[in-house]
Amino acid sequence: MLDFLAENNLCGQAILRIVSCGNAIIAELLRLSEFIPAVFRLKDRADQQKYGDIIFDFSYFKGPELWESKLEAKPELQDLDEEFRENNIEIVTRFYLAFQSVHKYIVDLNRYLDDLNEGVYIQQTLETVLLNEDGKQLLCEALYLYGVMLLVIDQKIEGEIRERMLVSYYRYSAARSSADSNMDDICKLLRSTGYSSQPGAKRPPNYPESYFQRVPVNETFISMVIGRLRSDDIYNQVSAYPLPEHRSTALANQAAMLYVILYFEPSILHTHQAKMREIVDKYFPDNWVISIYMGITVNLADAWEPYKAAKTALNNTLDLSNVKEQASRYATVSERVRVQVQQFLKEGYLREEMVLDNIPRLLNCLRDCNVAIRWLMLHTADSAYDPNNKRLRQIKDQILTDSKYNPKILFQLLLDTAQFEFILKEMFKQMLSEKQAKWEHYKKEGSERMTELADVFSGVKPLTRVEKNENLQAWFREISKQILSLNYDDSTAAGRKTVQLIQALEEVQEFHQLESNLQVCQFLADTRKFLHQMIRTINIKEEVLITMQIVGDLSFAWQLIDSFTSIMQESIRVNPSMVTKLRATFLKLASALDLPLLRINQANSPDLLSVSQYYSGELVSYVRKVLQIIPESMFTSLLKIIKLQTHDIIEVPTRLDKDKLRDYAQLAPRYEVAKLTHAISIFTEGILMMKTTLVGIIKIQDWQSMYQSTHIPIPKFTPVDESVTFIGRLCREILRITDPKMTCHIDQLNTWYDMKTHQEVTSSRLFSEIQTTLGTFGLNGLDRLLCFMIVKELQNFLSMFQKIILRDRTVQETLKTLMNAVSPLKSIVANSNKIYFSAIAKTQKIWTAYLEAIMKVGQMQILRQQIANELNYSCRFDSKHLAAALENLNKALLADIEAHYQDPSLPYPKEDNTLLYEITAYLEAAGIHNPLNKIYITTKRLPYFPVVNFLFLIAQLPKLQYNKNLGMVCRKAADPVDWPPLVLGLLTLLKQFHSRYTEQFLALIGQFIRSTVEQCTSQKMPEMPADVVGALLFLEDYVRYTKLPRRVAEAHVPNFIFDEFRTVL
């Protein structure tokens, strides 16, 4: 019959792929659970107030139009919503894909079961697959993994968070509208169950069985799987645990599967007392805390509380007399094996001969160790007992008392067992690799000894007092041939024949009275020894290694091991030699990776790498968390050595009196230095041993990234401002030193000068240094932070505009009067000075706050320009092909978009096309963008907005004066205004609104220039007023920065004024 897992067996490959996918999904869920954006939890009041109106649970689906209309009514909420989308769409999409894969998994499993029933797989039915060993395992695993997925989702990603993420994905993703979207089904499966993993939280009614039944699964299939798990040893584990008291440990993985799958048929838990009694007697007679998947623990006393039949069946196990008996038994076993293992670990004890002669004894000791460690770690774990449950508390106290539980002793047993296991495995691996070579060597040596003895009895070789004996000569030659004829490949026959040859050699010694000749005796003894070695060597089987691998499973402690971290670190601090044993413990823990990876590997799935990396990465993080104590301890010891050598130990002079020798000896401090130095050398030895330890698929090598990880975070320093991160502090420091109130930016030189001392403060070289130090990503991160700061400043500006202008009746009256006086904008205002400066005087109080906001935005825009220049320069220099490709793609896209607007029949990127969004990120990282053209916020109509900005500009012009070398500079240091930030701030602000506001603003400036020049001409003033010069310079700079044609300004100011203005300058 065809092998069930053969590549051409479609039935086997289909279920194998499903199971492989299930393990990969669980790894992805566990990985994502560590990256839930905090904002989705809405834990604190600040988050609730800020994001409460844009993050929804499933109540959103009752009336999405209502919620969206509320958002559209408030521009600030729209900005926040867009910012939130930009920040979170990637992670939300990844969560959605994980949720979708859970739903797809059960749909695929149901389809596979339907195909089996409908005869799609020739000669295969559900019954025949369950009769096959691999088929039986895979079908049980398929259902079990689905249950584990649901439990992991509920434990790690709470219901409210799932709902908020699904709604956010629905709102932000264009994929929701696609025809094949199964959003409704995913939402039904993963809606909140009411379960909370918080300690003390109440369990929802009918949980988790109602959750498991959201997607129906074939009842016959569930029933048959439970039947197989109840009756069979589906993984043949009992052979690795021959002792009856180890049976529950042998069947532990199967017990975990049965526990999960029983929730698919809760009637067994509720009413089938006989079945539950059978299950408990077989799987849980001496244990009630189980690990269901990669260290996720469950206490059956708590989990089965709501189910009558299950609770009744478990009562015998949880009876205090049974608890006491089990705890006392494991206390005795752990004490006995601890002494045994320490004896085995003594230097020189585990020799090859001793190991080969005592394989059963050593394996029994390993079994006892691992079973005791498993029972004690699971049944004393704090996470397995609800502190609010009196009965559970009582059981735990009983265990702690009767097992004489001491976490340090248990940890020591774990260390010793891991070291013992590691040494045995390494010895067996070496012996297996050398097995054939050694066997052939012993065979050759034995044969040669027999040939030499034959020669001795030939009378040819001179050997003391050995007479010629042709019979013995022929016999020994025959024995030599028989030894040479032994065949390594037929180990059974070779073993039998070797035993017969040993007996024959013993008999020949007795019958022919050869004992009198010591040299002949020695030859015979040597040959017998070689034949014995051949028997030992032929008995080295790979099965022993497999048994050790099964027995040494530590996957149940994947999470529990964390509770021993402080003990590990303290042990290392007290006894540095512990590091060498820890290596074996970490490698033992790494064996837990076999469980999720086995099926993925069998299916040749591309998920193998990502799943391996996840679990290996988790383990490496834990190893680093533990081992961070080593550098800490080393430097503490070094500090003590330095202190002793500097302050306590007196330098010995080249000559000293004999009677002062004792004073200079200073034995106590020197002994302390020697002890500390020895401790450091042990640490070093441990580190060198760990240097190339393979943990999963990740090598811990040379302490790579040792100084930064989630467990050893960057230290948090006392905040000097509101910054949380280094980039934030750097950004605010740059803003502080380039503050427009203190410095003057000279655009032509790209340099900032101090307003008072006129000394250079910084220049564009600063960004070159940041690029060198932090790299492109650091500089790009700084640019993004500035981007968000500009958004915040503009939002604050709009709030301020509403408050100080639109709610102030006096200011509004002034603006209304001014607009009436200057209308129409193409005309010339009579008595312009009086009208303009009267309006400025009446609105004087609003300009201080207005100026500060505009200057801040302008300052940040200058910094963004400098960063863009630096990024673009380095991109062209370091990645010229990337720069060229991006520029050409950008030009091509813009050309296509412009062509579409001229002829709408031409193509344009659809709403669900992310091309424009993605290319923007690349362009900004390469500095191929203009920060001044960016729309930072969405805005609505603001009355009087152009006229307010116009008044603001002409109110600032008297504070500035024109300098031939430097352009517009501040008139008085006491009243600081910096021209470039002022121009760029105004330009950025106007860019956020409709272009007609900019048109009106420019028209007002043009009218101001024309009216003032007209008034000067009529009054026969020879010089052009400074305010007009400033306004004309503003228009010139506006055209230059926006890269617009000059005719934009000339539409409002005649050519001859611009020409005259340049001659005056």
C-alpha cells in the first residue's frame, strides 16, 4: 500500500499541508500578540479621549453611515483618522490576514472531510485514514490545532481588541469591497467571547464550547477522533516510557490534544461519566496541570469545574490523600535522582565502556529526572492556580508542603539533568558516527591476534616454552577467518556468532591447559576483549538517541522557565561555573522547537523559516535576558579589583626590609583579587562555550546585539523635555539651537547665525553629520518626526485662529471694515497708509501668538528642506541607480496623472491601488520631494483667512530691514523676526487651503504695493518705502520657493515696479 505521507499520495499530502499551515498560523498569532498597538487597548483616559471617536467595536456595523458622518463633520477628527490609518494600516492588515487564515484553516479542514466522505480520494475514507498511523495522527492534530488557535487568540488578543482591529481594517482597507472577501464570516468567528485573561476575571457561560461551535465541524469526525485518542497510543510513546508510573507522562501530548478536542463535543464533559472516568484513569490519574501547546498551561481542576461528568471523574485525582501521595512520591524520586545524576556528572565517570554497559540504567535515571521535573514544574506553577479559588489554593499548599518544594533545588536538578542529557547525547552521537570504523578496527585486531597465536603454535616463531601443535595452529587460523567473516550489516547474526567465538576462546583455554603460558593467555584475553567491544559497539543504536529526545522534551516549560530567571541569574552571580551548565539547559529548551516544526518540515512548507525564526528568536531573547547578568557581574568584579589594586594593595618597592615583608604581603586583599580574577575567567570560559551555540536556527555568536533587545532595553534617562526617544531629543535640540527668536537663517549659505553675537550656530553640515552617525534611516526618521510636528503646529494654529480671531467681535469688525475699504482688489486704495495701519493697530494683540506659530512651521520646513537635500545627495552618491529609477518613475507617474486630468478616459491609479502611497515613502527616503508642496492637514473654509495673513505680513515688515549682502534681516535684536521662517511658514499655511485663498492673499499684497507706491508718487516721495520693498521681496521669495512662473506675481504688481525696485536695491 502507498505510504500515506508519500508525495504522490494526494490524501496524505492534503491533510499534512493543513496541519503544517495550522502550526504556522499559531506561530504568527503568538508573534503578532506581542505587537498589538497600545492604542487599540484604549486603556487610559487620554487614549479614550483622543481616539475614542475613530476606533470602533462591532457596534459600528449597526450604522456605519452615522459614525462616518460624525467623522466628516470635524476636520480635526479626519486628520487624526488619516494619521492613525497611516501609522497602523500595515499592522492591522497583518492581524486581519492572520484572522483570515484561521477561518480559511477550518474551511479547508471541513472541505477535506467532505472530500473524504464524497470519495474524492480513491480508496480512502475517514475510517481508512484513521486506521493508518500517520493519518490518525494528522487528523487528530488538525482538529486539535484549530482548537489551540481559538484559545490562543482569546488568551493573547482580547475580544474588544479583535473587534476594534477588524473594524479598523474594514474602514481603512480597500480589499473589503472585493468579491471574494469573507469579512462577515471572520467577524462572526472572532467576535468577542467575553473572556478575559486578566487574573480574577469571571469565565463566560458555555465557554469555550460555544466559541468552538461558531464554525460547525463534522460530528462523526469529532466523535471518531475522540475515540482514537481515548483508546490508542497514537504516537507510540509508551515504548519510550516502559515503567507504568510514567504512563501519564508518556501520553501527555495526547492528553493535551484530548483536552482541547473535548470542547468540540461538550456533552461528554457534561454527562458521559463512564467515558470521563476512563479518560481520567488513563491520562490524569496522577496529574491535573497540563501543557496544551508550547507551554500554555491549564489546570483541569479549574477548567472542568462547570462540567459535571468531568468534575466528578477528576475528584479521585484531586482527593487530598492522592495529592499528598503524588507530591511525596515526587519528593522522594527527585531526591534520589538528584544524588544519582550528580554521581554520573563527576569528572571521568561517564566513560564509553561504562555508558555502553549501563544503557538501561542511564535511560531509567533520565526518565525519572524528566518526569519529576515535569510534574513539579507544572504542579507548583503560580500561573496554574487562581489565587481567588480556595480549593486550588489548598491543593497547591498541600503540594508545596509534601513535595518539600524548593525552586532552587528543582532548578539545580533541571541544570544537572540537562548537562547529563547533553553529555550522553554527544557521546552517543560520536559513538554512532565512529561505530563502523571501531567495529572494523576491533575485528581486525582480534583476527590478527588469532593469526599470531596460530603462528606461535606452528613452532616457527620463537616463543618461550610453546611446543608445536598443528591442531591448535589450524584451530586458531580458523577462528581468525571466522572473525574476519563477521558482517557489520547483518548485526543480529554477527552478534550471535561473536558470542559463540568468545565461548570457544574460553573453552580452548581450559581444555588445552593454556593457562600456564601467560603470553598465550594474554593473547586470548585481548581477543575476547576485542570481541566483547564488537558486541558493545554493534549494540549502539540510534533508538537510544530517539528515546533520549522523547524523554528530554521540555516544551511544557516554554513559558514556565521564565519564573526561574532570577534563580538562574543569582546562581551565575554566586557560582560563575553555572554558565557551562546553562548552555545545556538552553539546548534542552531548544528541543521544544521540534513540536511545531515537525509537520511544517514534512510538508516542505515555505513557512519553515519564518516559524523557526520566531521560536528561535523568542528563545534567543530569553537566553540574552538570563545572560545579561554576566557582563553585569564581570564589570562588578572588575570594579572591585580596580578598587582593591588602587586603594588597598600597596605597591611593593624594589627593595624592602625583611621584617616589613608581612605588611607588604597583604594576603587577604591579594586572595580576594585572585578569587575575583578566577570568577571573571570562568565567566569568559562560559561565554566562549556559548559563543557558537545553535539555538533553534539562530546562532548566539560573539554577543551579537547583546546590548539591545526587548529584554535588555535602551536605558531610559531622566527626560530633559517632552521627548520619549533619542530621535525626539535630537529633534528638539536642533529646534532649540535654530530657534528663529535667537538665530538668523541665511538662505544662500544654508547657515544659522546668532542674532546678538553674529557667530555661526550651525549649518547644513549638521545634517551631513547626522547622516554619517545615524544613517539614512535615522535621518529619515528625524524628517518624519518633523513632519508630525508640523501637523501638530498647524492643528494648534487652526484652534488658535478660531479662538483669537473668529470668536473676537472687535477683530471681526476691523477685518470687515478693511475688506469693505479695499474692495475691489484690482483698485487702488485711497489714503492707504491710514487704512492699513489703523487695521494693524486694532489687531495688534493677536500677532504675537500668530508670529510664533508661523515661525515654528517655517523653521521646521527649513530643516525638512535641508534633510531632503542631504538624503538626495547621499542617495545620488551611494545609490545612483535607485535615485535615477525613482526620479524616472516619479516623472512618468506625474505625466500619466496630468494626462488623465486632460483626458479622463486615460488610466489613473484606483482607490485600492497603493502605488502612490508606497512610492511616496521611497521618494521621501531618497529626498526626492519638496516639503513646501506637502498638504499636512485637511481644512475647511475659514472666513477672513487671506486678509488676516495679509495684515499679519505687513504688521511684521516694520520689524525688518533690507541688507544688500544678507537680504531681509531683523531690525532690532530685542524684537526678533527671521525672514526665511516667516516666508516659508506663511507659504506652508496657505498651501493647506484652497488656492483661491492664496490668490486673494497675493492680490491684497499687490494692492498694498500699488496703493503705497501711488501715494508716494502723489506726495512726490523720492524713495520707495521700506514696507513696499519688504512686500516685493516677499513676492519674489514666494515665486522662488514655490517654483511658480514670475507672471503669478506680475498679475498683481506691474512690471515696472519690480524693475524699479531692483534698481533701488
